[in-house]
Amino acid sequence: MFMILHVNQEKYTDDVLMALAEAGVVDPIVLTGESLGHKLAFDMPLFAGFRQSFGSNSSFSKVILAQVEEKDVEFMLEELKQAGVDFVGNEIGKIYLLPVIREF
């Protein structure tokens, strides 16, 4: 499977990366991004009036891409939970798993 993992709370990035390493996920790609709401509200004058409604959150965003097994993701989530980090319950981010039909 191919995993797309989005972390939207900066303080949990190291925990997530450590849990992935413990799960045996090798060579993930970590990308740094910026949330659209924050970008619009603070970089585009047209949307400045919306800062209170959708731009007040942090602009932080990390996207981690990796080829994984479903059991690796379950292990990662369990490791996080044991470390006191409830990834799903605290809405720290989102995880998408996509089937890999063919590798080239």
C-alpha cells in the first residue's frame, strides 16, 4: 500500500516519525507545506477579512509519503498511543492508504 500521512500539529512530528521508524517504514519522503486557509488569509489581501474564521490556525503542515503494509500503520498508531499520542482521536492529522496495483 501507499501511505499519505498528513500531520497538522507540529509538536507531534517527531513522535510520528519515530513511530514510523519503529514500525520498520524505510525511506519515507517528508514534505513541508502550508495550509491553504492560512496562506489565503495572510498572503492574499482579498481574504484578510477572513483571518478570524479560517486563517488563525498555524500554517504548519507535513506530508509523509511511504510504501507500507497495513500492519505497519496499525503498529505505528499503537506505538503513538502507548506514547500518549492519540493520532486519530486528537485529530493530529489524517492517514490515507492507497492500493499499489503495480510497481515499476
